[in-house]
Amino acid sequence: MKKKVTIKDIARMASVSHTTVSRALNNTGRIDKKTKETILSIAKDLNYRPDFIARSLVMKRTKTLGLVMTSILNPFYTELAQGIEATAIELGYNIILCCTRSDVSIEKQYVNMLRSKGVDGILFTSAHINDPNISELAEEGFPIILVNRRTYLPTVREKVDYVGVNNMLGGFMAVEHLIRLGHERIGIIGGSSESSVGFERFEGGKKALEAYGLEDMGGYFLDGDFLKGSGYEGGKRFMKMQNPPTAIFAANDYMAFGAYGAITDQGLRVPEDIALVGFNDIEFTAMKGIELTTIGQKKHEMGAVAVRLLIERIEEEKVGPSREVILEPELIIRKTCGYRLKGYQRPGLQKKIDLPLMGPFLP
């Protein structure tokens, strides 16, 4: 069996210490340029492969992060994960992906598995409003960060960093846009009530209705689960109403796409018969034939910022108050809202409303 090449072998051939070899291979510390080039050349010729287990024991780190999300079936999470993975690789870390299917018991199993594998930290995009798993990790001080979704538990907010978009403002912008097009019967398909983004986008939409004197619209509020099927079912329920809405805001693009299918299955047209707005600006929404009006958020940037903040906590063993990075939403006007049919020109906000960034803390 061929003997495995070690750092000591490279050190002997390069006539340097094994510490110098380690610095050259890991690109750390000061080392002469010519010496470094010699070491790297020898390592390449010998087809050297680092012993990650030994390295993790010395460094007390595995250079691995856990990524916990609800489902890769939702294209939003696929795009978010790309930003997370690309940045992690750039910074020398690997990612282990886990999908919870929005089940906190499955989330707990994955947390235990990730801890057993020695991950240095965990990114959560799956947080429930009252998430016991995240609360436990926060109390322990284990490095985690919340991305897109968050909990409303005060202890978590005080100790755990968060990166997301201003969802309440985004929901307000979506519904206000439809109101300014002349719609008064506006249906809202909310996301999961266990999710902060579902709650905040729904509340933002309601705030817009209230600001324009249309607050008595409870019959046009439906629950969803962020998946296409719930958007389709919500669209069907709206179509069966005696006075169906003339416009629909779905709390994410995937549900908006489902609602689009329900509308067309009834022989109606988007936007001529019913206007439609989503949230997230996932990749397919811009495709010809769909061209969904939506609220955009910088998914790649969100993931990249989250990884950098988490790795900073890990490598600098940084403690202190939690940090929040709130990205601004963007109204992206395409064909499904019907603004071209009405000769609409995009304005600024008509109503100046002070909107909180998140919902109330829960007990």
C-alpha cells in the first residue's frame, strides 16, 4: 500500500521546518515567497492531500458549516443557498445541507447530527417564530445565524445575528402598488403563520389596506404554506367567491405561480381579469410568458453577508450584542399587475407609514 505523504516529508525535501510547510499550505503567517513556491511545488509533485481530521484536532475546527433550510423545492432557497455556498467555499469552508420540511422535530435531529460531525457553526433559514432548537443553541452560545426567517424570542434576538429583508415594507409596497392601480378588492395569500416572513409580509399588506381606507377586507385573507399547491388552492377559493378579488398578492413567488395556474384554469387572464404580485423575484419569474410583478430581495447578498458574519464570530471567537443586517426590498414591475393596461407610471409611496421591521415579540 502506497505510503501517505505528510507535512514532514515535504519539510524534509524542502529543508525547512514542518511549521513553515504548514504556513505555506494554509497561507498563514509570514514566509519567504521563494520558499513558499518551493513548498507548494513539492506538495503538488507528491500529490499531497491534507489530513483534515488531524487538522481539525489541532485547530479545534472542522472548517464546516451546517445549512438548515425548509426545502429545496422552493426555488428561493435554492438561490439563497448558492450565495451561502459560494461565499463559504471562498472563505475555505464546506457546507452540509439539511432540509427540515418545516418540522421542528426534524430540525432538532439535524442539529444533533451537525453537532456530532463537529460543524463550527450553523446557518438557519428555517426558523419558526417560537423555535426551541434555536433558543437552546442561543442559550449555549453555539455559533449560529438566522437568515431570511427569525424567531421573536427576546433571548434569541439579544444573542443571535440576523440577515434578512424588510418584509413588512415589502408587503406594504406590493399591496400599495395594486391599490394605486385602482384595485379595491385585493386578496392576500399569506405564508406559514409559524414563519416570521409570512407574518411580516401579511402584516405589511394589511397596513397598506388600512392606510388607504380598505381595512375591512378580512374575507380576502387566506393562509398558505409558501408552496405552489397552497397558492393554487388559494386562487381557486378566490375564484369561487361571489365577488372575487380583482388583484392578488401572494407572500412568495412560488404561491403566486400556483395562483396564476388557478386563474388560468378558470378561463381568466392575468392581468386583464385579475392582477397578480408575488414576493422574492426568483429566477423563473422574469421568463417570457410569466413576467411576474414581484418584490425583489438580494438573495445572493443575503447569503453572502450571513456567511461572513458567522465565520467572523467563529474565527475571532467574537462575543457581544447581536447584529442585524436588514436589506431593502424592491418593487419589480412586470406584466402580471397590469400597469401597462392602465397607463401607470411608477410613483413613490403615497402614504408615509412608520412600519416596524418585525412583528411583536411573543412570550
